[in-house]
Amino acid sequence: MNAHVLKSPREAERVLAELFSHGTRCELSVREDKAFINDGWLKLGELTLQPENGKDKAALLDGVHRGAFEWRVNACDSVESDLVTLLAVDDRAKSGAKLRRIIDSIAAIGVRAGLVYPQFDPHALEMMPFRRSTTVVADTSGAIQGGLDFVARHLHPAARIKVPAIVQMEIVNFADRFLSCRRATRTRRADLLIDHLRSQGGQRVLLRLELSADTEIERTFLLGDPLRSAFQKDYDPELSELNLSVEIKGYADRLILEAARQHQAQANFGHKVQLLTSDQGLARMALAEGIAPLYFSSVVGTDFLGKSVTGVSISPFTGSIREISLTSVLWEFATAFGSVKLASYDHEHFLEISAFGEALSWSPYQSHGDLLWCSAIAIDGLLQANSDPDDASGDDGLQPEERIPTDDAVVTEDAAPIQVDGASTPVFSSSKTTIFRPNVEKLFLLIDALDDRQKLSEDEAIKIIAAKSSGGLDEYRRFLTSGGLIRIESGEWQPEAGIKPLSIALRTEEPVALRDCLLNVPSFKMLADNLAALPIGTPLSLSDLKRGLTTYTVLAECTRIGVMLYEKGIFSTPCEPSPKDFAKLAQARFKELDKGDGLVATGAWLETLVEKDGIHPETAKRLLNDASSKGLLRRTTEGSTLETSFDKHVLHVLRQKNGKPEIREVHLYRGDYLIPDKSSVSLRIEGPAA
Amino acid sequence: MRLFGETMANENLAKLRISIWKDYYPPRSLMLHQDQGKPLGGDDNLQQEVYSWSMREDPFGGVADDALRNKLRELLITPFEPSIPPSSRKVSRLRPFLDEAEASIAGGLTEWTISHEGSGEDEDFPARLNPLLALKLQLDWLVRCFENQPGISVAIR
């Protein structure tokens, strides 16, 4: 996967056109990175582009822009089954209500995108399109379930839209709950997904109408001081007698109705005010108080799932053609879930669009430009499209400040193994290069502190590495100085330019960037060059490394250029096959190790991939998940008891802890590494289901 | 309010016109007369149009198979001819057409065609659509909205 790049919908159309040039049929999937286990994706069906002239690029671009697509959305049952797996639901019956809410929320995205319409009350529909100016006051359900978008698209300009402040507050409340749920130690997956869908989807509606659509949105003031009572219990005895503090939600509804009533009182005679809602209670209350409800039924899964939908439809009132760009649909799903992915039918080409995720930044300019993070596999033009002079949008795609650890398997330019022309010796020769032996974790902490503080006194450096005296600093100072990463001025350590990218690589746990930065250090460069020159399966001679064996082993493993196998030596690990090739390789190595009981030790399988195929365990772990989620293989794990008899078979990986780099020791045989939150002492790998 | 039979200004452009009607009960009694003064009937058979929609595309233009096209046309037009009593033109009678259309779309039996509406705007890439799919989505929506309301009938021409 390429690095993530910010793209506006218009810019992304070019990348989508490139994707469709490999085949006009694609699979659409979505992901909530915390809620779904094993980096899984929820499949939402097949999407087929219908361009004017087959594979002509201009026609593909036109097709993407003008919504010339048909999408066969997966049915409710299929989506529910997938959700049960992805959310690791143990008791399907018990979680039935939550699963239904998730499915209904997915359908609401389709309504918001304009692919299907809300089911309006017949009496309300009779009045459409409005023949005279009408004010529509929306409640939260109206915003989240697509009613507000329908009004903006089809009833504007006769409809003037008012969004009471309490709606914003409710959606902000959802967002707060979503973020709290995300940060929680124990993830309640279904709740997290529901909150994500509602909060981010709701915020997008309000932002989209505010910033993009030519719809005028009015806001109401808060009407007195009721907000405190709306969001926290009020213990005033007079209020408690009225039982108002219990009916908190009802009180928020009351505020919305009051906004409509207040507007009606101020409007000219004959000006109609309607309350847009799918809440039956609010609609009844409005009716009883002389406000006409613009009521639509709550959106349910079958309104959208299991249907064929298209980006080119006919206006529900005028009969003219309406075109919905494919990017506007993808943007809606990416925002609601966090990420959306379009994959070519051969699973070789991918475009991923993300709105939310670990290390993905956000700033207001992104909302102004409707920019989301895009990354791609095997699609040309992700970066080039930004500088295309023909691009009407004029927005430049921007590289993220932090690189994102990628999950998809591909040999990218960045990830290409180091090649050293003419190098032929597998012997690590340090005859002219000094070997150091700093503790790698402390070295990384020093680098992090140098970037943070921009200078370190000797005492501060001693404190960071917990040394007893300044003598303990020598190895660190010499290692960093040899790579031109620091200079010493008046006893203080000052960072050079190389420290910043190095610390970013540490913070983002990006092994390739980390390797590139460390190549400035001659001893590390020599290690990397020698490993790159090694044939796969040949261990590196360690004779000259003895003094710094631990340091350079850890560095090699963290940067994924090599792995130390217990009692065998360091092996080069430059390979990153495609998921398809990896699936074949994984099965072949499993069969080699299987002694007939259909299970092999996970550690043995990982070590074989290192030794015979040059694949780093971190890479193997990611590719296994990837191949499994794409259905290229089936994996089963067993063993709930930690296997500790092979504890000398370890791997060092770079992680973050409390915002600081950490070197974590992974025991390959223990069974707590391969699949997070799942015991995997033993492993079975089979081909894809027939 | 428009009474049944009233013409639309753009009716000539429409390939298909769908009207939703409901029983109309005037607040005061009405009497309709022919020229000779003979009454046509009471108020109990009046209908009020509550929604109308015209499609300027040929809804079956993307259906290549003649037999399927005829079948779809039959299912859509015949049960809803205005000459049929309103009580026999219930919204639910659209279901057989919708099911057949869904099966045809899912089976890949429909194609995209150039729109009559936007064909002159961009010579290289005229507006295109799958007319049967667009119609099906529109009718799906109308069925969902009106199906349960009593006294509703559909007329399609």
C-alpha cells in the first residue's frame, strides 16, 4: 500500500478511473479499525462501472464523475453474518438488537448519499414539492437518517432549513461517546461501531450542508438554559416532581419543537413550518402542538441492503436525470466507518479511502476541501493526479505529516529490499567500521527526546538512559555522532537534520523509514548491505559482530531487514510477496511442517518463512491476516496455554507505549503473537473454501 | 388539486406518467352535470391526485430481449390503465413488476442507454442511465411510502 495522501473527491476520481481500467467490476468493503477484529473488512457488495466506451480512460473518468455505476448491495443476512465474525460476537441472539442498529445505520448512509430515498409519510409526500416557501426544522434523526439530505437535494430552495443547536449538541455527544469508547481498554466492539456510524456520519451531514451544498442553513439559539438539564440529571426537587430529569431525551425533543414553534411565531402569516423527524414521539408532540411534521419512517436495513442501486437516477419530482458521483458515495461510507476500500475483482488492485484512524490527522482545511486520506495498491496516479494541470479542483494532495503503518501486502518502491551492486560476501566485515553497543530501546528514547526538546544536557541524557555516570553515554554518543545525527556543543547534545525523520519513523512504527534514516550510521549501513547481499537462507557470519551482536540484531529485526533465528544466525528478510503468492507459500510451508495431525507450531512456521523465504514474521503476520480476509486461505489456530518451552526463540519489534518508542520482545512459540486477542500456539492453514 | 383527466403541460415529452390518486371526500356535496343536465353520480367516486411523476426516458429501452420487454410493459401498464376502477389499481399491484424488474437487473438483462434528456449536451459523453433500474428505484420508493394508506390507487400511462 502506498503512503496515504490527502485527496479531494474530484482528485480521487482520476485514481478511481485508473482502478477501473483494470476491470469495471469491483468489490466494496468498509472497516472500523478498532471495532473489527484482525483488520477485517465488511463486504458490502459488487460495484460495476458502466462507462461509455469500455476501457477508454476519459470514459472511465466520466463514468466515475457522473455516477455511471450499478451497485449490488449485499443482503441484510449476509452483512449480519459478516458482522458477527468481525465484531467477535459470541451470542448472536443477545446482540441481535445492536446488530440491527448497525445494519439500519448502514442503510442510513445509503439514504444520506442519495442512492435511496427516505420513506415519507404519505400526507407529507402529498405536499411535495413545496409550492411556497416552507421552513423545515430538522431533528437529530432527520440529520442522521438522510431526511435532511433529501430536503436539501429535492425541496430546496422552496424549503429553508433550520438546524436547532440541540441537534449539533446531540451529535457532538455521540462523537464524545465514540471517542471514549475508542480509548477504553476493553473495546465494546458493537457499541463502538454504532457510535462511529452515528457520530461521524451525523457530523458529516452538518458539515457537508454547511460547507459544500448551496443550501442555506439557519441555526436557532439555545432557548434559555436547558442544555445543562438535557445532558445531565437535574436534582432540583421541583423538577424531579415533574419527572423531567428522567426524560432527558424527551426534553431535547422538546427543545427542537420549541425551535420550530418559535420560528413559526416569528414568521409571516401563511409561512409554513414543518418538523423533519423519524421520531414518532416527537412527530406526535408536534401534531398536538400545531406544527406539521415532515415525518419519515426510521430507515431500516432492507431499505438499502440487498438492493441494486445506481448513481444515475431520476428526480423524484421533476423527472430529470440526477447524477451522483461515485466519490461522493465513497466519501460518505469512509466517514461513517473510518475506511472504505474498492478492490478490483482479481484482488490485485486496491484503493482505500480513510477518514479516521490511528495516526491520521485532521485539520479544518480538510473539511473545507472535503479531503480524505487515500492509499492504493498497484494503481498508478495516486500521487501524480495531484499535480495534473487539468485538474479543475486546484487542490494539491498533501502527504500526511506522519506515515501510516500499512497493513496491505505489496512490494512498493519504499519497501523494496536494499540492493547492493557487486556485493557478494555473506561475511559481516567490520574491519574499517566501528561497532557500537548501545541499548536500542534507550537509544530510541534519546532520539525521541532530542526531537522533542531540541537539545539535551548530559545530565538529561543520563537520566533518559538511566545510566550511573556519563561513561554510560559513550556508546550512544558515538553511535549517533557516527551517523551525523547529533553534534555536541558546550556539553549539550544538539539534533542534526536526520533526527526528525528518525523520530517520526519511531513514532509511526514505520520500519522502512526507520531503516532509511539509520543508513546514515556506517555500522548499520554495513549490516544492511551485507544482509541485502546474502542469498535467502544463508545466515550472516557473526564473527565481527560479537561485541554489538544484541544491538545490531535488535536493529535488524526492528527495521525488518533480518531476523536472528536461535542457534542459526541472522537471516535476511527482504521479501514481501503479494497476498496471492503468500497464500501459496504459507500453505506449502505448512504442509512441509505438518506431521500428519493437521497442526504445526506457529513459531516453527514463522521461522521457516524467515529461513527459506526471507519473510519477516511481522510481514508474515500481516500477510496472513490479509490473505485470510481476502479469502485466499483459511487459517485456524489452537492452543490456549502459553507455550514457554521455546522461549529463547524471540523476535524484537518496535512498538509505542505511552507515546514513547518501545522494543518489545516477542516469543514466537508462545502463541500470543500471530493473532491479537487469540491464542495461536498451533496453526492450521488450508486453501480457500471451494 | 387537479382532477383526474387534467393534462400536464409537458405530457408530450413524457414516455411514462405515473399518478397516485386517493379517494376525495369534498367538505360539501358536489354535483356534476352533463350538458343535458343528467347527473353523473355522487361524491363517492371522486379521486384526488396526490402525486405525479413523468419519465422522459423509455423505461424499457435498455431491455434487449423483446419477450422480456413485453412482459415488463404488460406488468407495468395493463393493471394500471385509468379505465380500470381505482379499487383494482392498488399500489401493491406494482409488486409483480418490481420483482420481475429486480430479477432482470440482477440477471444482467438490462443495459445502459443514452438519455433523451441530456443527449445533446456532451457529444463525447452523453448522459446515460439504466432506465429500468432508475424506474424501479422510483417505484420502490412510492410503494414504500403509499402502500399502507387506504383509498390509494395508481394510474400509469
